[in-house]
Amino acid sequence: MLDFTFATPTELCMEIARRLKAQRMRLELSQPELAQRAGVALGTVSGFEKTGKATLETSLRLVVALGLTKELESLFLQKPTSIKELEEASRPVRQRVPRKNKRVS
């Protein structure tokens, strides 16, 4: 299994494609069946499994069609490592970035 910490983006794409293919095989779905469930072309599924290249939306369509949506919940969550970070995480999230001070000429 690939260590994501030191992987390149290309390696990450290929590993994700490999894992999604393994899930498809576990579910005993053919590529055409997955393509139909995901609402994408057969060539898209085939190409993704070979190259790991697909749009984010296509990748998510495949994830949903394979029943792996729950696996996405922890993706990119900020995990507090201290009490201070826990307190900061419980504060309301800012909706905008603070404005920079404008210089008067």
C-alpha cells in the first residue's frame, strides 16, 4: 500500500484509481455497469482505471456509485491537536478574509 505522505500527485491518482477498481471488483461490477451507475462514459471508467486521470466530479461520481461516500467525510477535516485549537475550532467560521488596509495617497 502506498504511503500518501511521500507520494507524488501522479502516484496518488494511480493509487486512488487502483482502490476504486478494487472496490468495483469486490462489488462484482463490470466497467459498463459502473459507468451506467455513475452516469459517465465507459471510456471514462476504463481510462481512469488505467491512468488515474479524471475530473474531480467524475471521480466523485465513481465514489458515489461504488457506495464509498461515507469515506469522504473525514477527508480534509482539520483535526485539533491542542486545547487552543479545539477552542478555535468551536468558534464560528469566518465567511470572508479580512480586508487589507488601504493606503491613502
